[in-house]
Amino acid sequence: MVSRFYRALRLGVIPAAGLLAGCAQVPEGADFSDPYEAKNRGVHETNVEIDRTLFGDGQRKGIVPTFPRPVAKGFINFASNLAAPGDVVNRVLQAKPKPAIETTLRFVINTTIGIGGLFDPATAMGIEKDETDFGETLAVWGSGEGDYIVLPILGPSTERDAVGIVVDLALDPLNTLLPSPESTYALGAAAASSAASRQVNADLVESILYESADGYAQARIIYLQNRRYELGEDVYTIDPYEDPYGR
């Protein structure tokens, strides 16, 4: 973990994170900044086509088989447990020792009693899930969310959260500790968890992507409001069709 941390530092990822996330300014009177909307919409449409191919659009089925609900839950639990060490690292960086200790305890319980994380006995014991990421760490450090962007495959994000994704990969202890082929299995588990989450939330996803008058605008506003709520930032009603640049 330490060697990977300093590798990230040498690459300038963490210094760049503060600069990148803090440089964008929300236009005066606007609720968000989306100067790349034209490109974002192109990426969004590509992501929608990928989603339709893999999972269907409510009218037709995709190529990914439907998991039985207990299996889907198991995939989600397992991937969440694998992410716990990274959550601990970020809580330490955020100077929040209590959730770091609780997440460590949760990881130990679910890895052992929960059979590698397939089950979640820690929650039944009163140790709730506390997910975080380097995007939240940047927010704690005072970085602004930056411009809204849409990432290929991953979907809605901001400049701050996109940098956070890169740094999370560098800082995650499991990326350093797991040898091959175990590291490949972990990647497969994450992919399976994403597919399972898409299945569990199918009604919401399909209503946004395929039933909205403007799926891009709806996805943007839902992401920004949910993310700001997660980070404890001000959340208020935003016009999903707002043009922050008055075009």
C-alpha cells in the first residue's frame, strides 16, 4: 500500500487532484458547471447504447443474464467487502478514525463469518456500511466539485470525482496485496457487482435513460443532487434542463 501511495505521489496524481478539482467555477447564478455538455452528451449516448445491449431497455432483454436476487445480493456484498480496505484508507486521510476502525472491524467480520463477504453479518451486529472514496477525501480537503463530466462506461461524474476514481485505484491496498490471479477475480467480482446493481435498480435506471424526455439532463441532476447529499453539501432543487451558460 505504501509503495503504491508514493507511486501516485510521484506521478503527481494527488497534487493534480487539488488543482483540477478546485479550478472550475460555477457560472454566476447557476447550480452547476457543464461546459463540456456537447461532448458529454455524446459519451452519454454511447453509454446508453452499451447499457441497452447489455441489459435491455425495459422493452427487450439484453445479453447479460438475469441473476436470481440472492445471487445479485451476494455479488454486491462481496464487491462492497473488497472495497472496504480502500474505504479505511480514505477515512484515515479524512482524519476520521472512528469510521476507519468500524469499517476495519466490519471487513474482518464479513470476511470471516460472512464467508469472504458474500454475506453481511456485520450489519446484523449493528456495524453499518460506511462507503467513501477519494472524491469525498478531496471534498473534505476543501476541493470544489469542478465541472460535470460523463465518463465512458462509468457514467456521470465530476472532475473531482473522476480524479478520485484514479487515486482510489492507486491507493486501494487490495491492488497491491492481491497477487494474480486473485486480483483478476477481484476485478471480475466488481464487474459482477455492477451488473447486479444495475439489475436491482432496473426500474430507476430505465426510467431515467429510456423514459425521460431528456435522459442526459435527468441523469446529470440526479447524480449531482445525490452526490452532494452523500458529501453533506448543500442540496437544493435544480432545474434539470438549466443551461448554466444561458445558451
